[in-house]
Amino acid sequence: MSQKKSSSSLFSLKVVAINLAAGGSAGFTEICIMHPLDVVKTRFQIQTTGKPGDPNYYTSVYDCMRKMARNEGVLSLYKGVLPPVLVETPKRAVKTFFLAGLGSGTTEAILVNPFEVVKVAQQANRSQHKVSPSTWAVARQIVKNEGFGFRGLNKGVTATIGRNGVFNMIYFGFFHTVNSKITQPENKWRQNFQKFFIGLVAGVIGCLVNIPFDVAKSRIQGPQPVPGEIKYRGTFASIGLVYREEGFRALYKGLVPKVLRLGPGAGIMMIVYENVHGYLTKRFPDN
């Protein structure tokens, strides 16, 4: 009996380890490839005023990347990359193992929100990348000035819950439903392409539905229009404020870079996860 329990425990630990490694690899790979688009998305979402000709006003994804590279240095496109690397890798690993959906999105949002606050602060900083404060310096400054609460390191947590919960529910629900209903090709390359395409479509749909929460999150976590005055507070209050002042289209600011990142990014993650998981399962068989 004890031998059976021991074998079962070892099997469970192996399954967990393989899923952690596969999910972690998928999250890390996606971040390294797609992070510049996340920076661009944040810049668009916190942009409220300006006009063409203004060096801090962006008209397209290319325009934003060009101006950032010219004014802040090429590495500025990777501003705020450390917080997601620190938290997204284990987050993806955990999320791919447990039941995906609204519950997992809510749980992960609470976990990652402080890292998101630091990331957005770094991405909103327009100084040259080489003189921009480090991740740790930004985190210390936020805690020192605003504390750990809902106006400090945990501000925007409800918007993060809305964004992540809705995306996970749609992404995982769509992917696994479609992937289980269609015939799997025998050719490995076609299998990867099929998974990439399903993941891409799932990611795009998730982006289209959850972006108002993302805009609210960026407004709450980013720099306020008037220093010292808090304009954007609650999630739905911020969504309503953006709608009243800037119109419905403003709730979809940053949609293009978001889709360009999370559409292909979702496909990349699923391919990396499936291949790493398959490799490790074969490399470490049960017997």
C-alpha cells in the first residue's frame, strides 16, 4: 500500500514538474518575442492628449516604435520586461496545469497585479532607457510614496481581474473546445500550425472582448493627467469616464498592438507548451 502511495506521489510530482516546465517555457518565450508590443499598447492606452508632430504623441504602432527608439533608445522597447519575466513565467506554468478559465484568471490577477503596476510605471517613463530607474527602484518608490494598498502597489487590481479573467475564460474555452472537435493532422508541422492558428484566433477574440478592462487598468496604474490628483479610480468608473470624455473608440485604444502581441503570442505559447510537454513526457516516461 505504501509503495502504491509512493509511486502515486512521484507520478503526481512528475506531472506537476513537466507542466511547470512546459508552461514556464511557453510564457518566457512569448514575453521575449512579443514584449515591445506590450510597451506600445501601454503607451497608446495612457495617451489622452496630443497631436501629430508632438514627439510624445503616437499615431500608429510603427510611429510609436520609431519615436521611442529615436527619443529613448532602442532598448526602451523592452522597458518593464523584468516584472513580467519574474511573474509571467510561473503564472503561465500554473495556469496551464490547473483548470483554465475565469477562476484561474481571477487568481492569477491577484498574484501578478503588483508586478503589473511596476511594469506600467516603467513603460510610461519617457526618459532614455539607459537612465530609466530599475525595476527594484520603481517598486521601492511606489511603496514609499503610495504604500501596498489599492492606491499603491495593488492599484487597479479589479481591472486586472476583469482583464485576465475574461481573456482566460475565452482563450482556454475556445482553444480546448475547437481543438478537441477537429481532426488532428498526423504531420507534426501541420499539428503545430493548427494549434498556432487556433491559439491565434482564441487570443484575438479574447483581446476584442477584454480590452476595455485593459484600458481602465492602464489609466489607473499609469501616470494621472494632473500630478497629485487621482482621476482614474475604480474599474467601471474609469471605463465610464473614458467613454464620456473620449468616446467609445477610446475604450479600444491599443487594440492593434495588443492583438499583434496576444494573437500570435497565444499561438506561440500553445506550440511551445505542447512541444515541451511532449518532449519531457517522452524523456521521462512513467516506467
